[in-house]
Amino acid sequence: MTKNFVAILAACLALVGGVVWYSVSANQGHLLTLKGTVLKVRTLSFEPKATIVIVDFRVTNPSSVPFSVQDVALEMDPKASDANPKGADGKTKPVLSRLLEKRELARLFEFEPKAGAKEHEAMGAGDSIGAGMTKEFMISARFELPQADVESRAGLRILVHEIDRMVAEFAEVQTEH
């Protein structure tokens, strides 16, 4: 009797495990996510203590539902120094920026040749990345720091807020010089 009980128990556990695995994998497409990579970062000294950063990036929406952008933010992780000491968690406090609106970015490319070529459309509120789609965008932000401090950063992080409160975050991959 114990052999039959063990066999039936094992079969039931395998069946339940299979049902749980199937339900989780079948619903992965409905899990709203956004994956991104930074393609290019440009800096432009605007004033002695202000720098404009232009970031070109690629985003992919692997889910089966569209990702509707509510807001975008850009943060910078400065290099650790006396002015930016590391906290108890071993990280420096991120520096927040003021994002340029789409029309400000268009004017920047129109009147500032040092900005280079406008390679992608600006991302902002109201943009949408369709299900299974990959798109390339750009954002620009002003940091109240000298250009040298921005260029010696530890990294940049883009935060894309979705309309239903989901936040996608992806970071610049820094290479050692």
C-alpha cells in the first residue's frame, strides 16, 4: 500500500508542478516589462556649472501588451570623491537632472551645432512601445554640474515610468578608459 501511495503522490505532485509551470509560462507575455540599452551619450557644456547630456538608447517591449510612457527621468551616479562620498550601502547618492522637453531638444539641435546630428526621436509622455516592438529614442537633460564632473561619472540611469505605475530602469554600461 505504501508503494501505491508514494507512486500516486509523486504523480499528483508532478501534475500540480506541470500545471503551475504552464500557468506561469503562459502568463509571462502579459507581464509588462521594458528592456533597454544605452547606445550613445553626448555631453555639452552649457554654462560653467551646467551640462546638457544627450542619451541615445534602444528599448524592447518583450510583453504582449503595449508600454505607454507617462514620464522619463535621467539620473547620474557620480564618481566617489570628497564631494560625493559613498554611503553605508557603498554607493554614491544619484544626481537628479531636469529633462528637456521634446521642443527644447528640437531647438537644441537646431541652434547648437556642437550637439551633433539628431539621430532618433525624443521619448516623452504619451509615447508608446507596442507589444514585441523595439524602438530607438533619445532624451536630453540638464545637470547642474561642470562638464568634467559629468564626463567622469560612474554611470547614467534612465527611468521610464509607465501609465500603470510600472517603472523600467536601465543603466549605461561604463567601459574603463
